[in-house]
Amino acid sequence: MTRSEEKKRGGNGRGGMFQVGPSDHTILVVEDEEMIRELVAERLRLEGFRVLEAENGKAALSILDREKVDLLLTDINMPVMNGIDLLKEVRGAQDLAVIVMSGQGDLEVAVFAMKAGAHDYIMKPVNFKILIHTIESALKRKMMEQALRDYQHNLEQKVAEQTKIINEFYLRSVQSLVKALEAKDEYTRGHSERVTFYSVEISKRLGGAVDVERVRTAGVLHDLGKIGVPESILNKPSRLTDDEFEVVKKHPLLGVKILEPIEFLRGVFPIILHHHERFDGRGYPSGLKGEKIPLEARVIAVADTFDAMTSTRAYRKALSAEEAIAEIKRCSGTQFDPDIARLFIDIYDSLTLPEGVHLPEGISSPRASEKPQITVKEA
């Protein structure tokens, strides 16, 4: 009884969850001897398979380009393109099972074909009972491999989703630390949000030169290390001593050390570490100069300094936006990357703060009286 007859009579065949249904599969028979090719093809059609035929490897590739084929049954010795060369061409096609047909003298070549990726081989002259069993086994193996790939893909997706949740939890926890730090100091409240906003707006206008999302994250976290600086220093109403300033200068490195266990944040470490470097090489902690300073850090340096100047601190009153812009311009090329400084000056008037982000009290756009773009709201 053929498989198609068994199906008509309601037989389930073998295979459990990986049961092979002949009518669901297409087989490409590649054989240069027309009589053998047609004989094999006709028997497979009787079994219920959809069968395509090719006389050599080149013709087979043409069919594979336009047809969805589940199993390739190929001879080895053929003109134009032999079975081994065909196998090399289709190797890596995960959705294609391959069986080679070999004569007695081709056994060594058939073994080589197996090593090259064939699922199995059968000897000529073909025993159709063995052929059908071999095809079923190859198709089942292909289905099991696909099921495994799907499982791995789904598992990777689940791991990625869980990792994202954990990362977001870590990030929210760290952001809470930043807010707690700013809450202790009325003068720096909202500082990280404004630095993030300015930095992101600059980055967007740099095209693909910087990773905007990295800049966003670094903007939020850039001053995290100040959690290790005593409040007596942060809020000192007079000039810092040299020793006190040395303590403050450690905050970029301390911020990186706090974040070090969080693997997914490693991309922002250089930005946080170097946001107090100066373009002339006189900054800290490493004294980097010019383009040796990460571009993202040069962006945050401008945004950070502008917001610091326009915020009232324990030791001084805030500068106006106009005064701060003038200072950014004056320090362009020494403290700041001149291109970043110029870009920030050019775009400042047109910026619109997002909801929830507020300028320090009393600070507005230099052209606010003409065309208000940045609205100051009471805290």
C-alpha cells in the first residue's frame, strides 16, 4: 500500500508530532539519466509527494530559485554541474533537506557528500522501500531542526525581553539615585533633566555622528558620582580649597564605578567619565585633548556647563541665558569643542522644553520677549 492510499484510508503513518504528510512536501529529483529520473519521480508522486525534475545541478539551481522545495534528491555524477557542486551551492539552506543517490563505485564520494551537509544517501539501483523511509527520515529531521531553531529563537526572545525588563529596572533605580541626589541640593534640582534635553537636541543635529540614546542615558547619569561628594563641599557658599576641588574631580570616575556592575550601560561609561575634559586638554580626569575626548562627552560638556551657569548655586547667583551663551562663545576652542559650542548657540533660541522639564527660575530664551520658545514654569 502506498502512503497516498494509506492516507485515503485514514492511516496516520509514523512520526508523532513530526509526522510527515507527503502532500505537504515538494521533492526535487536531480538525475541526468531520464529513465531513472522519471521512474523515481513517478513513484514519489504515487506516494503523494509533489515532484519536480532536473537533469543536472545547474537546472536544479534554476528551479530552486523560483520554487519552494523541501527535499533535494540528487545523483552525484552528472554533466554541466555534478551533485557535489550542487550540494556546495545549497549548503546552508536551513529549510532544505538533501539526499544523494550513489552507485556502488561512488560510496566514498557519497560519504564526502554527507560530511558536506547531505542528510543521507541511498545506493543505486534504488530500493523504493528504502528510498521512502530515507525521505521520511530526512524530512522529519529537517522538521525537528526547524522546531529546535524556533524554540531557540523564542527562548532568545524571552531572554531578551526579561533582560530589557531587568535593565529598565536598574536604570530606574539609578535614576532614583540621581533624583535623590538632586533633592538634597535645591540648587541642582532638575539639572540632569535639562542637561539631557540640551544634549539630545545637540545630538539630533549631528546626524549619525553620535548615538542619541547613549547621550540621553549619559545625560541623566553624568553627575551620579556626586553622591559620593560630601554635601558640605557641594553646598559650600565660598570658593573651594584645592583639596576640596580634588574631591569634586573624582565624581566622574566614582559615577562609572557605581554603574560598573550594570553591563548594558557600558557604552555610556566613557561619556560619563570624560564630560569634564576640556578641548584644550586642561580638563579632568584624564586631561584628554580635542578629538581624543569622546564626541558625546564634548556634547554633554557644553550642555552641562550652560545649565550650571544659568542655575543659582550656593556660592553664586545664576547668569542670564545671554551671559551664559556669551561665555560658551568665549570658551569655544579652549574649554569647548568649537563646532559643538557653535551648534548649541545656533539652536538655543528655537528649543522648546518638553513637558516636565523646567528652566531654572528666572531663565528664559534670549529672544523670549520676541517669540517665546522656552517657557519658564514655577517649580
